Amino acid sequence: MNTFWAGKRCVVTGGAGMIGHQLCRLLVEAGADVVAVDNLSRGRMSNLNGIDCEFVYADLTNIHNCNAIKGADAVFNLAANVTGMHYNRLHHAEMFRSNMLLQMVPLWAAYMWNVPLFLQCSTVCVYPHDMSYPVAEMEGHHGSPEPTNAGYGWAKRMGEKFAVWVKQARPEMGIAITRFSNCFGPADYFDPETSHVIPALIRRTLKDDVVKVYGTGNQVREFLYSEDAALGAMKVLEHYPVGQPVNIGNPDNRISVRDLAYEIQRVMLYHYWIPQTKPLHFDTSIEDGYPRRGSHIARLRAATGWQPTTGLFEGLEKTIRWYLDNKELVEREIQCSQ
């Protein structure tokens, strides 16, 4: 039995979010004393129901709000302003500013207060448009991030660089950097203005007679279930806190957006959540972004002896079921945001 996290005080920023609440739960189950920190801009208090952890409401773009980090044994920095590609491409300044602060400020607080372990959560959006498929970590230093995600991608790339420099300044501080593939799962965010592709397609498939898909549908993406992302973060911080990025993705979950839309319908038809297949409409006025994106995970396997295991069909089942069980809450959130 692994006792690495037992008795450790672990702070999870973004702890009420889709990945954050899964991480809080897994850390509590591993025996850690957990503090979830969130400003609830996308996270929900209800996500933490049944998880024995402390909650601190805070805006971590201001260092004076980072007191929860003081005295921590480990900080998992999942705090981020995360939206879908359509929103990202129209709000580069906002995405860069907010995500740059959410990476610099908590890490600087941890540095000042001598926190021994820190995880900086990054993304495959740091990679350039012409990246290899699958892509290895070294290409995160090449060229520029894909233009449709430029503000977000540059912020995450610079957040990684800041983590490397902090590691150089204090070599004894364990710093891990994780690059997640496209994450999805229960407690995702379904607002049509800012949601990622899976929650957007789930909601449209249940709601509309014709399902709108952004782009040509030919773009290929790799999807990572939220619980796998959380477990991967724990394993990388435990085994590889060396200030080098590690891809966390699931090669078995690579699929075109067109086929993803049909896979979502297949799950719904299997459970009788929809009565019949619905036609797709491809909005080609919106760019595809990366033509193909998938992560090379040899470094993850070598460092941890682990890789993600949750398949796309299983993950979609759990995500759709969560949405159906929480539809009233989700639709109320969407109305309040408009």
C-alpha cells in the first residue's frame, strides 16, 4: 500500500472544479489532510459534497489571498481560466492575463513559504500548430502555440518556464509540470459560451434536433478522463518533481470530432437517453485549430509506471449521467451567466 500522501497537508487550487474535486477525493482516500481553494468561477461547492476536506474561498491572482498555501507539504496548482476554443480565439488578452497570474502567484507564494512540493498544471495547448503526432514534451519549446489558443497557450508555456526558473533558484524544492490532454468528466462546465467540445456536444445532442459541430469535424483530439488526470497529477508529483514537463494523455481516446459527436450519440442510444440518431451540422466558419493532437506518454510511463485507463465510452457514460442527474443545476448556472 502506498503511504506517500498519508498525513501530508495538500492544497489543491481549483479544488472545486472538474479535476480538482477528483484530486481532493483521491488525496483524502490516500490519507492526506486536504485544503481545496477556489473562487467558484467555474467550480461548485456541491462538487465537494462527501469529501472530507477544508474549503477556502479565494482569488489566487492576488498574493494576499494565498495564505492557505503557507505550511503546506504539497500544492497542486490546478487554478486556471479554462474555456473552449471558440471563446479562447476571441479573448487572447483575458486568457493570457488571468492564466499567467494563476500560475505565477501561487507558485511564488509556495516559493516564499518553502513549500517542499509543487505541481504546475499545464496543457497540450502549449504545442505549436505543426507539432508531431503524437507529440513529445520537447516540442513544447518550439515555435509558437497554436494561434486559435494563443493567449491561453502562451500563458501556460510561460507558467512552465516560471516553474523551471523557480526550480533553478531553489533546487531542493520539488516541482512537477503536467501537460494534460483535453480533459472531460462529471462536473464539467456546460455553458455554451465557454464549454469544451464534449460538454458542448452532450448538451446540444440532448437539446437540439440538429447537432452543431464547430469546424469541419475532421480535427483529431485526445481525451483524458478527469479522474485519470487527477491520479496522474499525484503520481507525477510523487515520482518526478524535477521541473520537467510530463504529458498526461490517453492514446486509446484519440478520435476525430466528427466521430466523437457520433460516439456521444451511441452512448445515449445505448441508454435510451435519445430515441434516434440526430444529424450533424458542421459550422466551417469556425477554425479547426490543430489538425491532429495526441500526446506521446513515454516519459509518464517511465517516471511513474502508470498510464490512464478510462476509455472514452466509459468516461462519456459517466459524464452524460452526471449532466442528466444535475441538469437543473447546470441550466440554472447557464441562465445566470447570460
